[in-house]
Amino acid sequence: MATLHFAHKDAPLPPPAERLQIVGVAGAGPDDPLPPNRLLWGDNAALMAVLLPSLEGQVDLVYADPPFFTNRRYRRRVGRGEDSRQPATWALAPGYEDRWPSLDAYLAFLYPRLRLMHRLLAPHGTLYLHLDWHAAAYARVLLDEIFGPRRLLNEIVWVYHGPSPIRRAFNRKHDTILVYTKGEHYTFDADAVRVPYNPNTVATFRASPKAGFGKVPDLQRGKVPEDWWYFPVVARLHRERTGFPTQKPEALLERILRASSRPGDLVADFFCGSGTTAVVAARLGRRFLAADATWQAIQTSYLRLLRAGAPFRLETTTPLPVQPFPQGCAPHVHDPRVALPSCAQEVAEGWEVGQPQGDVFYSLAGAVRAPRSPQPPAASLPLPRQRPVHVRVFTTRGEIWTSAAGVPHNPPCPPDESDSPPPAGSR
Ligand SMILES: C[S@@+](CC[C@H](N)C(=O)[O-])C[C@H]1O[C@@H](n2cnc3c(N)ncnc32)[C@H](O)[C@@H]1O
């Protein structure tokens, strides 16, 4: 079998993170069982190494969308950042780095992570590795080595449209997704991903039963998709756009999850970016593990999940970027609600009311700005009955403003009024 040689290929697997701590829980209270869904902030090699003792061979599906070896520095849009036609409403801020001293350095980054994912996968599990022309050919050789060449299930080509500055070559408008199964027997639910036949095909078969050389497709049931997929990229005015660079469309992840996992399965994305896989997993009733090394990605994912109403816990290898509310911007209680002053509301991507217990913040209610909306999140949230009440604001700059001493409240809220329906965008 052909193998690839590069510097530091034989380096030992990275050591586990020294400390992985639960710092937040959303969608469950202190007396409830911990939600199985996990959002993890830290380097994914150290995180996967920590997870191995408890999760080796347990993950049903891994979707991996790592940096592509583009040698670019990706920036994200902050502010009301999704609408390209209104540049006055957004600014650019650091996103994530995809810059490497050499191809060897990139492969030395990717290889141990692929090996860790392979170990975490269940015997019937599947890996989808999403790359493009920069590194897909090298990754295929690495995956052949790790999984075995016979475990290549598909090479999926995701095609899309978009502007391009290229004038001396064809526009590069496809990504490559390499699909490997860990074993010979694997989950693949063809019926969950069927699509309608092309109307021309339907018309042809209706007109002549001899079309297709005697094979008559089940026109009602639809067909299993080909290995090339068209989904629009998340750009410009796409309704899912968070402002995070290289965000993938939910439709793409939905097809992957529907095909290669079942309800209740554990789906992992160790390069989660804006949290697309986690959001889709929650919607489809799968459990998820989502990790990223940058706080920007974790904040975007956190707020997206909060908005989706998925129960999950936040775990981190480093302390959260918390700071006190600036003078005059602290929240206050207007019984039966907690209100943010406009100076905090204007910079808020989202905010939540909750209760700390030890190092864990239990989020009891939250409001998140709707994608592509010029409106900030709701200005007030219901005052929970639990005490003390704390507030956290996630700012567009990636800070967390927190009321460390709790929000003063008086008098206690009447039970029935505190249950009044939340405004749009809040839960
Ligand atoms: C291509 S983006 C993923 C986009 C994501 N699929 C989405 O839909 O938003 C790659 C992500 O990998 C993250 N990343 C890069 N190196 C990492 C590492 N060592 N550990 C964890 N995450 C990492 C980056 O911060 C970035 O968010």
C-alpha cells in the first residue's frame, strides 16, 4: 500500500488536556441529570485524548471540517454582520488561522487528529473528512493508511456557485468529502436521504417501460443521491449565516447525519466552527460532541445552540473570557423580568439569565439575535424563581460580561407572572 512520508509523522499522539471542566449547562437545571450533548473549547487533539478512556469506540459518526491548508487567515464578521450590502453595520474580527509553514507541518497537524478520530469511532462508525483541492489528495492517502483502502465508502463532491477572482484557470467551486467506514458493517440509511427523480427521468419512464434497459426505478420512492451534491454555500444573504467564516450549510450536514447515523446516536465534530453539525444533530435527535480551539467559534456555536433550545453542557480547558459589566451597563430587575440597559443590548450577540453553582453557570433563560436580523436580542427576560440570579452577555467582540455578584432583585416575582410568554428570539 502506498504511504505518505512527512516530517514528524512518527511523533507520539498529543497528551490529554490537563483540565477539562464543565462551566455551563443550558436547558437543564442544577437538579436535573447533565445533558449528554457537549460543547468543548480547546485544542481537539488534547480533547480527544481526554475523551479516549471513556469514549473509545463509542462515536457513531464523525464529521471533520478542518482548516483546508489554504494559507489564509480567516476573519469573521461581527456586529450585524451577515448582510454584505450594509458594511456600516459590521466589522471584521479574528476568525481562525489556516496558515502553515509547510505541507509537512499541515500533515503533521492533521494525521494524529485523524488517528484519534479513528480510535473514537464505533466499529460500525463513519468518518466524513471535508477538504478541497489543497489537501484532499494527501488526506486520502493518510486515511487509506489509517482505515485501510477498502474502507473508502465514497468520495463526495460538494459543488456550489459563487464569485471568484480567478481568470487563468477554471473557477474552483467544489469541495471533496472523503467518507471512510471503520468496519465492513456500517450505518447507511438510504431511505432517509432519498430525493425525487429528475422530472425528465420520470417523464421518460412513464412514456416507455423499456427505458433504462428493463430496470424500472421506483419513481414514487425517489432515488439515493449521487456522490455529487449541490447545496448553496452559506454566503451573502443565506438565511443561516452567522458571520463565522467557512460556515457549512445545514442541508449538507443533514444529509450526512441522516445517511450515516440514527436517532440517539453520538455524532462528533472536533472542528465545529459555528456549530452547524451540533445544531443539525440536536434537530435530528442525535447526541453531539462539538469542539473548537477558538473562543469565537465556541461563542457562535453556544449562542446558536441556545437559540435552537438544545440542552447541552459547555466544557473548557481554559477559563472563559469573562469580565464585569462596564459602569452603567449592568442589568437590573424589573419584576417579573430582568432587563438589559441599551448600552449592553446594543453590543450583545446574545445574553442569558441563570444561576451559578460552583463553577457551573446554569442558563435558565436566554435571548439571541436572530440570524441576519438588524435587531439586537430581546431587552428583557423572565425573572427566574431560582436565586441568586446572574446575567451573562456575549458581546460581538467575543467578551462575556457577567454580574459576578448577582443581579439585585426585590420584591420576589409572583409565580404566575414570571411564566408569561417570552418575546420573539428568547426562550
Ligand atoms: C473550516 S472551519 C469549520 C466550520 C464549520 N464546519 C462550520 O460549519 O461552521 C475549521 C474550524 O477548525 C477550528 N480548528 C482549527 N484548529 C483546531 C484545533 N487544533 N482544535 C480544534 N479546532 C480547531 C477552527 O477554529 C475553525 O473554527
